[in-house]
Amino acid sequence: MQVHSVISNTISGDILKKGHLSVRFMVDGFSLLLEDQSFRPVILNRFQEKQALSLRTYVAECSEWLDRHTIFEGFEGETTIVYDKSASCLVPEKLFDPNQADAYLDPVDARDPDSFTMKHPLKGRKTMIVFDVAAILQSFTEKFKGKTRILPYTNLLYSVADQINASDHQRGFALLEIQNYTMGILYIKEDRTVITNHMTVKNQDEVVYHTLNILSKKGFNRSKSPLFICGRMGDDIHETLSKYIGNIQPVPYLIPDIPKEAIAEHVLLSEASHCD
């Protein structure tokens, strides 16, 4: 496993008591961000495998790192956990029936027989996110002394979208988040969700294809409406999309003390500790 360390500072006693920890499990590894009480980064690492392995493997590797740095033993702050491959769907609040939560996910994706269903309200919208949680993630949360929570990927996507100007929410914009083997897309117009999707992809060509296909079918104005991008995107993706979309911008996001060129990759990880 390769470790990409963006920032690595001393973990003080105050951070252990009042800090914030975010862990994101992805297709090719995991990332973790430890922040102090004021949300200033102390440690930001990405752990990446050359090929996709199981979630169980990533949880074990992450647990080993946390144990070695005495996080399980001494961390009393809040921990937020996100798993990119959790199946999820949006259900209008007025139609949501907690007794039917499992049924909402049945048509969405194949599910692990040991998984269970959770729900999370989408802030500022009368919508519930119903999502699948692997049993091993629940076991992982039980190792921490402090408060822990598991959030769906979709919730982070919306939370990042809320950082974008309110006028764009009215006129219309799209948000694209790219990682190795996955992409998430959200299109909002007149302050309403037109479409949101999160899928696995094999390469950059598929990212471009699905982005253009989804937005074209939903009437996205490719000459005027902005497409905001974050995550791990190569120059080829930006260059190719620019041939078809006239207004492409980086997501307006700041992570204190992190080099500007490293921010885009970790936007959703950083947002995990901030969002409701």
C-alpha cells in the first residue's frame, strides 16, 4: 500500500480530547483527516492500493494505523466515516416510511447480506437519504471512545454543493466529484435536484461519457451553466470536458494549511466533519 502524506503534525492531548477525525473508504484504499477543535488539519493521509481490494482489508489496514497512533485508545473527539460504495437513494420526506426502509434500496444495488439500512435527513431539503451500511463499518465505529457517525456519500456531495453561490442554485449548476474508479454527479436548478448519481467507472473516458450523457439528457445548458469539479481529475478529463462544456470551474473550497494543489482531491473528506 502506498501512503501519500499531505500534512503530518504531532497529535497533542488536546486534539485527542476535542479533535475531529474523518475516514473515507474508497474503491482503491482510504483517506483520513485528523483536525483540531477549530477544524485545522493535523494529519491528512491517503492510503492507496494498486488494485481494488475488499472493504474488510481497508478497515483492517486503517485500524492498524489508528491503533499504532493510539487513536482507538485515546481519541475522544467525533469521528465521521464514509464508504463510497454504499448503495443509497433519496426519498421525499412526506413519502418516507421507516418501516419500509429496506425496500427503498432493494432496486438500487446488490447488497451484502450482513449489511443493514440507515437513514439521514438531507439538510435544508425535505428529503431523506436511505443508505446501506456494511456490518464491518458498524463494528469499526465501536472501537472508538468518542462519538461516531456514518454518513452517506450523497450527503457530502450536497453539503459541498451548498458552498456554491445561491444564485447558481437558481440558474443551474452541476457538481462532479472524481476518484479512482468512481464518480459522483449532482445537477441542481431552481434550487431543486434535477439528478444525482454515484457510480463506478473504469477510466477517465467513462467519466467524460457519463458526465456528458447525464447532463445532456437532463437539459443542462452546456454553454452557460457552470460545472464545478473536485476530486482526483487528470488534465485529460478537464481538457476533454472543456470541448463540450463552456464553463468549468474548480469547487470553491478551502482547507487551512493544505497546499492549494492538494485541496481538490480531499474536498469531500474535509466536508465530512463539517456537514450535518
